Amino acid sequence: MSKKVSEKDYERTLSFRIKQWMDGSRDLLLDNVEMKPQKPFTEDKITVIKRRKEKKQTFEKVYDLKNNPEVRIFRKVYRIFSVLFCLFLVTMLLTAVSNLPSFGNASNPVNNEVSERYIENGLQETGAVNLVTGMILDYRAFDTLGESHVLFIATCTVLILLRIDGDKKGRSGMGYSMENDRIYEPKNDIILQTVARILVPPIFIFGIYIILCGHLGPGGGFSGGAVIGAGLILYLNAFGFEKTERFFTQKTYRRTSFCALACYALAKSYSFYTGANHIESVIPLGTPGAILSSGLILILNICVGIVVAGTMYTFYVMFRKGAY
Amino acid sequence: MQFVQNFPFMTIILSLFSGPLSSILDGKKAKRVNLAVMSLITVMSCAVLVFVINSGSAYVYTMGHFPAPWGNEIRVGVLEAFMAVFFCVIMLLCVIGGVYEREQELEDTKQNLYYVMVNLLLSSLLALIYTNDLFTAYVFVEINTISACGLIMIRQNGRTLEAATRYMIMSLMGSGLLLLGICFLYDLTGHLLMSNIREQVQLLHQAGEYNIPLLVSLALISVGLAIKSALFPFHAWLPDAYGYSTLSSAAILSSLVSKGYIFLLVKIFFRVIGFGIVRDSKVVNVLFVFGVAGMIMGSVNAIRENNIRRMIAYSSVAQIGYIYMGFGLGTTAGVIASLYHVLSHAATKSLLFVAASGITDASGDHTEFLELTGAGYRNKLAGVAFTVGSLSMVGVPMFSGFISKLLFAQAGMESMHKMLPTLIALAISTILNAVYFMKTVIRIYTPVPAKVLQKKEYRCISMKEQPCKSTALVFFIILNMLLGLSSEPVIGLLRSGLAMFA
């Protein structure tokens, strides 16, 4: 049996206060706060009529259903057909998957001489304690070279789509400053700025650590670059574009990523060339476990990290403002 | 190892390198760098082709210090080297042909980004051609997809943005299916290297194990690449993407991007799975049916089109249908016919796009048919070039299209059950092709009274006025005639290259 407590006693208990705090009706610092319940979503008549009119217009003007019998038929058949097609696809894929070799079986075809050499000789041959890094940056470095260019070209495509240039063809003056949402920058939010001041340096250091120790433990250029990019975004949100543009502009991004990609391409060309022509590579592997070891992997990790960090930051800036 | 053998990898790295380099240069310098790099790559690829023909066998080039199943490698045979040379030449001509349009239509500050796209696209095409590893192929398919998107939407208006969105959705769907298929294959064989997968697949096939997953992975890969190269039911993204993007983008997309995927499919059929297994699996029959449907429906849509560039775009659907019909025949002769059609279509379609833009230039930038009346007299070279392209598409002797149609018909005669549908589809499609292409040719050579000419702001364009476009057109015409008149050595190359595949 539970102990019966009167209403007043209950209001004094800790659990009641925690419940209030969770509800949002009480703040720890400001004491009781009155919360307004959220209004249910209502639409006034004008917007409803407008919406209906727009929908009707779409059907009449855009699709022109009256005069386009094929569109009309398509719209009817489409739903049934798509459900049937999805069912077919699901059945096909499930059947195929259920016929695959069972997961985790030691005699599976995947456990062959390829993974055996990676695991047995990976440390000796690449000098990387982290075998995954050894695989992606030494054994299969060509794929990763392509992958870092994927990031670069994705950024270029976003630049094409979203960058607003105040150029000569009439896109200057008022229009430019209107589209440029510099005016909506956060105005000195103290909490955010304090948090950012404390958090951003450790985030950067942590990102650099992940990149530099990519061959020693879990991590590498891709993950470390993402961490640094996140730090840059936090800094930007707290202090605004004026501060970040002092050290990171679009020019910086393009130059750093060009240098990083060129460095990657040159370093790897050297190892491809020497490898294919059976020339002994002069790059020492070093002692596994030391920070300066595993040949080119450290440099490649740094290159990839720079590209990834720049990409993350550029994506954010482009989607938010369109220029920097 | 001779020094020439390093060239394939150097061409890939060189174009990968010049992509980021263009991003830090301004538009004009980027253009010069781009043209220089592409010419250099063409010369290097020619050297590789000569070397491979002389040595008479394909060679494998290890990318790094680790041999094949562990590291990456590329493989160079006659077919690969020839395709590389051909793609480089077409790319160079397309980029030269569209210089004027690019400078007009793109923002000044974004000119250099165009060359980033072009360079990385070229590198991805080269890597797709040379690679001997399925996962490397997938990585470069990604680059190919993204750069093609960029090429479409760099001319910024509503239509191209919509087209790029459609292209992106469809193309990513195709990439996803391709990746799924590769995953299945990896799970079944434990390899990503093409030659090793082939050995394992042959063993599995003989033992009769894992038939269903093998079939599913083959189907996923075929459908994925078919979506990416706009086979008939998946062509919805194509007309807008080709019709409204800037000239050289349209030419590059139609003649190279889709062909890269088709070449990858050939490679997967022959080098990964083995053509015998593909033939037995009935997947070819599906490709055959869709190919035939595409041949006819693409032409029907093209006839109904009123905009000359969209008409040419729909004609691409029909020509892609031809190529897949050739695969669908399930014989080596059919595949050779398809490969020849890849070449002939690449040479002809880019010619048609450039010529069509020359014609519309002479008609006050209108693309509707009525406005084009008599344009062949106002811009003589473009008129001639358009006529050559049309005749080639219809399949008149002396031009490249005739040879590919002849090869299709010959390949069709060899197969028992598919002879009749092939021949009938070829006949119907040829007539439909003739309907819309000859209609346009007659339209551009119908004289217009002088009064009307003065009233509308038409102008005559001489060869000297558009030097870049004229050069490109002349080279395209020569290429077309070469493919049409001396097809024997090319077919010989394709045949020996395909034999080297196995």
C-alpha cells in the first residue's frame, strides 16, 4: 500500500518540484513561471480558400487534367502501381537477402585471403596501428583519392547553386544586400558566446587530435575534419560572419582545399608510380605506434581533414547566406 | 615496364589535379588550363592506344605497392585505350564548340567552376574506362553524377534547376541500385576486383549455388546503370536536362556521360559476371524489350516536339534504346554493334547539338520550328552540319549511323528468336527517325521571302564570326565521315578489344 500524503505535503517534496521543472511550470532560478499552453493549430478562412484555389489551379493550369487524358490515367494508375512495385521490390530483395551466406559464418566467401592479409600483415606493410586507416589510405588509396574529390566537387556544385555574386550583370546594389542575410546575424547572445568561447578551442584540439592520431587509433581525416567543421560552425553562430571572415573566407577555402588535394594527388602519384614500376619507395614506415610513422598516411589524413572541414563549413555558409 | 604504360594513371591524376586548380584560377585562365590539359590527355591516350595495339595484349597497372586483390589496379586493353581517346576528343570538341554560349549564359564569377566540373567529369570517365575494381568504379560514378548535375544547373534558370533536381533524384537512385548490386556481389564472392569476382562467379555458377542473389545483383546493376544512362522507361529526366542546359553541357551529357555508364555495363557483363552467364540469366531479354520500346517511343516523342533542342534530346532516348537492344541480342556481334553505336551516337549527337545552336543563333535565338525556316541559308556551315548529323542518325550510307544500323541488322540475323523483332524495330525506328530529322532539314532549307527576313531580326552568320563553333563543327563532320567511310579498322579494334576483355 502506498503512503497517503496530503496535497500540501506533496507540493513540498522534491519529486513534485522535479515534475514541475520537467513540465516547464517552474524554473530553478526564477521560481514559478506561468506557461501558456500551446494553441491548437487553426487556419482562418481566407488562407483555406487561398490554399484550395492554388491546389485547383495546379490541377487545371499546370497539369491541365481535362485535356491531358494520359496524365489523368497516370494519376489513377500511379498509386496502385507504385504499391505493387514496392511489394515486388521488397519481396525480391528479401528473397535475395535470405539466400545470401549466413552472417558471421567463418566459411563465408568474404573471409578470404584478402581480409586475411589485411589483418595479418597490415601492421607490417602499412605501419598503421589502425588497420582501417591502413586499408583506406594505403592499400586502397586510389578510392580515397576519388572520395575526397567527391567532397570537393559536391562543394563546387553547392557553390554554383547557392553562391550569390554581386557581379556586373545587374545583380548588385539593393538586391545583393537584400539577399545577403548578414542583417539577421545573431546579436551577441551572451550564453552562446560564453559556451562557444569555452567549447570551441577543445573542439578544434580534439579534431586535430583525431586527424593526427588517425593511424594510431579510431579516427582519421574524415571524422576529424567533420569535428573541426562543426567547431567552425559553432564559432560562426556565436560570433557572426565578421569575426570568421577575418581568418576564413571562400578564397581561403579554395586555396587550402586545392593545396590539400594537390598534395594528396602528388603524394599518391609518387607511391603509385614507384609501386607500379617496382622502384623502392624512399618513404620510411617508422615504428608502428609512434606519431611520425606509417609513411604517407599521416600526411594524407591531414589533407583529407582539411578538405572535409572546409566542406562542412562551406555547406553551412552557403545554405545560410549564399556568400562569404 | 615502359614509360608509356604509366600514361593511363597519369591522365586520370592529371585531370583530377586540374579540377581543384581551376577553382582557384579565374575563368579565362581556367579555360586555357582546361584546354591544355585535355589536349595533353588526348595525346597521352593516343600513345597508350598505339602501345597497346603494338603489344597485342592488355596489361595491368598496380596502383601502389600492393598487388591486385589487396590494392587497386587499372587495366588497359585496346578497347579501353580506344574509348579513352575517343571520349577525350569528343570532350575537347564539345568544350570548344560551346565557348561563346558559356560566356553569354553563365555568370562571370562562375566560369571557372564550369571547368572544375569538366575536368573532374573527364577524370571520372577515364577512371570508369580503365578501372579493374568495382568499388573504384562506384567512387568515380559518384563524381560523374555530381559533376553532371553541376553541368546542368550552372546555367541558372528555373528549367535547368528543375532538370538538375530530376536528374539528381533519378541518377542517385541508379547509383544506389548499382551499389546494392556491388554489395551483393561482394558478399557472394568476397572480392571487389573484377577478374577475381569473375573466377568466383564462374565457380558458383557451375556449382549452382546462390543463383537467386546472383540474378538479383545482376538485375540491380543493369537497372541502376540503365536508369543512369536513360533507357526508355527511366528517361523522364533527359529532355529538360539536355534541352535547357548550356550548349557544351548538353553535348557532353548526351555524348559522354550516358556512354560512360554504358561502357561500365559492358565491362561488368564481360569482365565481372561473364557474358555466358548474363545471356543465360534472361536479363538480356528484359534489356531487349526496353531497348526496342525506347527506340520507338523516343522517336514518337521526338516527332511531337516543337523545340529543336528537345527534339534532339528525345532522339537520344531512341538511340540509347538501340544500344540496349544490341546488348539484348545476347551475342558478341550485338555488343560490338552497340559499342559501335556508342561511338557513332557520341560523334553525331554532339554534332547535332552544336549545329542546332548555330541554327538558332541565325534565327534570333528562337528554338521553335517555324522560326527556323531558311536558317540553313543564313548559317551555311551549321546547316550543312545539321544535315550531315541528320543523315547519319537516319542511317544513310557514307555516315556513321549507317554502319551501326548495318551491324545491328547483321547481329539480329544471327539470333534465332530475336531476328524478326530486331529487324521490324530497326525499320520502324529508321522511318520515324527520318520523319523528324528530315522534317527539320527541309524546314531549315525552305527559302524565306526577303521581306519577312527583314521584319524579323534574323541575321546571317559566317564561319569567321564563330570561329570556335565552326572548328568544332568541321571536326565533328570529319569524325562522322571517318566513322562512316572507314569503319573496318574501328570494328576490328572493337572486336580485338572485346576479345581482350575476357
